[in-house]
Amino acid sequence: MLIKLKHRGFWGEVKREEAVSIHNIVLKEDLLNPEKERISIFFRGAGTSGILELKREEAQALANSIKPALPMVQVKKAAPTVSVKRARRKRRT
């Protein structure tokens, strides 16, 4: 996954681009206050790490915007795995 950040620093706007991988996904549910439900996506890269936290409505809006594009995405089949056979020991006679 590629993260692109833009923030204001002391010397002006700074743009960064980092390759990261998703480390963990946590769903926080609250039965008494459903508006406080959150989805937290933890990511980590070589020089950065962070948490992307989404409200339920934001996650649904993101899913709805991605759904129409999913049929255009082609999934490639993984290469067949090679089976490794153990060497047979010779029997002593």
C-alpha cells in the first residue's frame, strides 16, 4: 500500500510518499453508543507507521465508492506451488 501525506511544517508544506503494509485491523464496537463505532487500520513501513481510523459511515462510503470499480480489477492466479519431496534413506541390508 502506498501512503501519500501532505502537512505543513516549519519550512512550509511537506509532501511524503511511503510504501507501507497493513499490520492489523481492529473493529471497535460500542453497543450503547453505535455512533462511536470505529475501524482502525494499523500500518507500518520502513520509515513510518500509523493508524487510519474510520467511522462507520466513512467506511460504508468508502466501500460503496469502490464497489463499482471491483469488476474491472482482474485477479491473477498464483503460480502453482512446487511440492518438495524428502530424500529417501537407503536401507541397510
